[in-house]
Amino acid sequence: QTVKATGSIGVVGVFLPEDPNSPDKLAQRGQMAFDFGQFWFKGQRMATGQANVKAYNRQLSKLIEHNKVKPSWIVSHELPLEQAPEAYDNFDKRKAGWTKVILKPGL
């Protein structure tokens, strides 16, 4: 319903082959509900993939270093490295407010 006939669907983000802790039963098995009949009938296309992080790392690091960009808005927590197990547990359980965590040795 959201893509016109012969349009394309681009899947961005992170998709896990299995996500046992998901509240969605299909996602627990690495599946999702999808109306393949309408997809085929409308002649649509779908593309997936991962961002080429290595291609952007150096450039982004320099922008951050020179205060041209501030990625801190996405960071929800800065914790000492020793709290990594707790941080992973909260993130894995999808606790509210846990988006990106920076773990710092010696904090």
C-alpha cells in the first residue's frame, strides 16, 4: 500500500536472522509478514544490504574531531566498560531509552 506499482522498497537498518527476544513471533524466527502476491502483481523490487562503513569511517572521524558534526544525540548512555554485561542486557531486552551505548575503559 505504501509503494506505487513498479516502485522499489529499500530495506535499511539492522535485520537479524533470528531475534529470540523480540515480542514479535515471526521476528523470533527471522521472518516477517509480507504480502508477496501484491508485491508480484505490482511489479515491485526490493533491495537490502549493509552500509559500507569502512568507506565513511575516516571522513566521519575527521568531521567529529573538528566539531563539524555531533553524533552524541543518538547516544543514550556512557558507561564504564565493567558495566558492559548490564548494558547489553538492557539493549537486548529493548528497555526504554537504550539506543546507543558508549563503553569507556577506566571511566
